[in-house]
Amino acid sequence: MKRILIIDDEKSTLKIFRLFLTTYGYEVLTAENGKLGLEVFDAERPPIVLTDIKMPGMDGLEVLRRIKEMDAATEVIVITGHGDVDLAIQAMDLYATDFINKPIQKEALDAALRRAEKRLSSPGCGEDNRIDIRSQGDAIILDIRGNLTSRSESFLLEAYEKIRPEGPKKIIFLLEENCSINRGGISVLTGLLSRIRGNNQTAVIKGLTNNFKKIFEMAGITKYASIADSDHKVSTPD
């Protein structure tokens, strides 16, 4: 049975999580504050942790940072308030797996847990990027593997320079769903997308979870690229 640690200062929330996640087959560990959460984690080393961001004393970002220092492979999902996108991005900078908003929706929790489980079973999703280039009709697809960070800039630029002489009208960025994107990766991608638009080319991004779509929209990426939903419908950039 896989163990999971829930850290939240609200007892009612801990109770709901315990009942809900037990039905999913998890052995559920709980802690009522960040300090106790770190003690439980250090003793038990569960592979998945859910922590609230806003807690008295040690907040969830500090909990995330310390857990990653103890075991970088731990999948940490942060729980944010509605609209706390900046806190979510800060968590992504600290290599959180995902974030979910309060009040917690079953669909969002399910998606975050699936993401964590995929990452645990696919440890190759890390800092090392690999970009495969292929054609699909009149479009060029860039299959991007690995976490998208500031270190990804050279990989992205090299891939674009390979296809730029061909002058494709549409470039599709297909991101690996279970990998992460932090603030540096968003900045690098935005710069490239701006360049693509300046060359009168169209960019489409696929593979984003709903949470990452929100981050991309808040970061203004939709000014330069369209985002394809899971049903392949594409939202039009401004």
C-alpha cells in the first residue's frame, strides 16, 4: 500500500483527506502543522506529500523546500487558495509536482495524484531535456521531454533553428504531461513564442494540465500561442 502524507492546519480537512484517500488505497499519514509534517516525513518518507500553502508558523513553501532537500524525488502537491497563482508559481520554482485550489474538487485532486504517480513510475522526467522534431501535415511538432526550466533555453533555440529555414506556418509544442514548468521555463518559452509570432508563424501548445493552462494564461503566453485542450480544440491567442 502506497503511503501519502497530508499536512494541513485544519482538522476537518485532514479528516476529509483521510477518508477520501483511504478509499483510493493509500495509507494516509497526517500532520497539523509544517513542523510536525517534516517530522512525520523524516520518519516515514512517504513518496507523495500534500501540503497546504498558508499555515501558521512554517508555511507550505518552506515545507516543500525542506522536503525536497531531504528527498528530491518526493512528489509534493501544494494546496492553494482560489486565485493564488503567484504562490503556485513559487511552488513550481521549488519543484512542486502540481497544485490544487481550495475548495478542493475531486477532478483536480485526481489529476494531481495521477501526475504524481506517473512521475514516480517515470523517473526520467528531470532536468535533462530532449526535443524530437517531426512533421504532421503542414505543421512541425516539437516533442519536449524533461522539465521546462531556464536551462531549457539552448534546447528550444537549437530545435527552432533546425526548423526555421523550412518556414513552417504552424509549430506545435507538445509538452510531456507529467513533467513540470517553472518561472524560468515560462520566461524562456515566452521569448521563443514572441520570436515565432514575429516571424509570422503560428504556435500551438499541447499537453498542459488544466492547472498549467491557468498559469500560462496568467503569464500572458496566450498572447503569443494557442493552447490546445485535451479534445484538440484550440483557443485563439489575443
